Amino acid sequence: VSKYILRDDVRNHGSGNAGLTNFYRTFGGPLTLVVILCDVLKAVVAVLLGSWLLGTAAGANGYAASAQISAMWALFGEYWAAVFCLLGH
């Protein structure tokens, strides 16, 4: 957000971190909401992708004999994607 909208790199200010707290301290208010929405959207896309990948892979490999098992694999993909979102953040 700081690089493309404000034409300034947040890492050159404050603590030098590219995180939300440094962005808020450096640039303040309204654009902080854009940063939060981008972080949330990034996590939602990752969880949906994990669900789709494992749900599709389970069905394609014959593991999903029923819809319930396919849903279980999709949920497993969501959990793993969420764990890796937390670890990566």
C-alpha cells in the first residue's frame, strides 16, 4: 500500500518493519484499513486454495468415495492453509 499508493516504502521509516503497526505509526489512519483488508484477503485466498487443492486431489485420486470424505479432505486443507498462514505471518 505504501509503495504503490503513497510512493514511499514503509521499511524506510519507523522500526523498518513492513508490518501493520509500523505502517499505522508512520502513515496513520485511513490507509491502515486497506492494509488490514489486504492481509485478510491474503489469508482467505490461501484457505480457499488449500480447501480446493485437497478437496480436488482427494476426489481425483479416488479417496473420496463419498461427499462426506471429500468434505473432510477439504476441511483438512483449510486447516493446514490456516496454520501456514499463521506461521508465515
